[in-house]
Amino acid sequence: MKQDAYGQTYFTESSLADALYQKPDLDFGAVSVLDPVRFNAAVRELHLDWPILTEYQAPSGSIEQFDHANQQCWFMPESYVKLDIAAWVLGQCSSQAELQRVGQELLLYQDRNLFPLLCYLKYLVDVMRENNIVWGVGRGSSVASYVLYLIGIHRINSLYYGLDIEEFLKG
């Protein structure tokens, strides 16, 4: 398996064969292959009930353009895509101090176009809770975000500990 400058993984014919030897139940229909022509021709010619491999296509444009395009695509249910995350987070507040902090943070998230990320994080936490998946208490600069605390990403109340949101959203 190889990785391109954009972080996408792909296989050559021989690396895919090696991967299948190591993991015979690998879903090789979900991978990109540098040159799948011979394999796909054999599958068709022999009338095998195997998936046709996808040819690896290097993205066009700069890495920054690639990242920006991918940041617009979040794999989550439509209800989370359409969620008014600002209203939801504000609805979790129970005091004026919480409302002020959340308002300040939401403006910072909005300036950085991070509302889709917040919607995805809400979805992620909901899925983890529904499936009894345990995740960490919180670490690093993310614990400075009261919004992430309300969503459930971590369990550190940044208001209680007086943590500055600027520690998380630097630069």
C-alpha cells in the first residue's frame, strides 16, 4: 500500500496481492489500484463474482485545494448536516456566563468555518453514546473549548477551570 502527497492510499498489483495474502477477507473492492486493467479484464473474462477494482486517480490541484474540497464533505446523516449547531449548543446553556462563553466561542468557530465540524462531532458523540463506545475524558488544548464540552467531546468544564478558548483556536 502506498500513500500519495494528499494522504490518499492506493495499491499496486503486487502490494494488493501481498495485502490479500496477509488478510484474505480484505474488501478489495473498496480500494484504489494504480493499474487494475489486467485484474478487471480477468474478472470479466472468467465471469467471476468479484468486485471490479477502482483505478487510483491522483487529485488535481494543490494540496490546499484538495483539503478545502474534502472539508466540505462530511459523511453523516442529513439531520446532522442540517442541524443548527449554534442553536443546539446555546440551548445547552443554563446561565448567563455559559451563554456569553458559548457566544464568544461560536463566533470564533464561525470565523473559521468550523460549524460543519461541530455538527460532525455532535454526530460522532451521539453514535458513540448509542453504541456504548468509551472515549477519553479530554486532553490537550481541546479542553479549553466549552462548546466541545457541551457537545460531549471531553469532560473538562473550561468555565470552571478558567481555561481560555484562545488556547484551543490559536492562529
